[in-house]
Amino acid sequence: MDKIILTVHIAVCILLVIFVLLQSGKEGMGVIFGGGSSSLFGSSGAGGILVRVTTIAAIIFFCTSLGYSVVTSSKQSSSVSRVQEVNIEEPAPQDAPPAPVTPAE
């Protein structure tokens, strides 16, 4: 189940990026993609269509994000913390360093 949600999530992420980049900016950046009257979506532009599709893709993105979080957290839930299962090895005791030798005078 989690693989299906993750696959849909990645596909929606890619589509969401594409739809956002296709929208015309408010500062006239839409000219990059041919925002003139001979545009692919007509003289009025693609504002209505792309805004709706972007909104739907964003809703699906949030739903798959929450769904994947719920599915994966339910698999990993346990009452024991993983930190409590860690075994720490004590370092081996080291011999005392030799006493410094003082030169005989």
C-alpha cells in the first residue's frame, strides 16, 4: 500500500511542478512560454484551467503526504524506544601510563 501511495505522490509532485511553471506570472513572465494571442490555450490564456488543475494536484499532494505518513507510522509503532535497545560497549581499561623518568644528576 505504501508503495502505491509513494508512486502517486511522486507523480503528482512532478505534475505540480510542471503546472506551476506553465502558469503565467503577474510580472509578464508568461511571455517565456508564448503568452501571446496565438497561445496554445487561446487569447485569454490558460489561467482558469491551470489554476484548477494546480489546485487539484496540490490537494492530491497533501492527501498522499498525510496518507503516506499514516501508513508508515503505523508499521513502525512500538512501545519500546529504539534508543533503549542500543548496547553501549565500555572501553577497555587502559594501563596507567608509565611514570615520568627524572634524569639523575
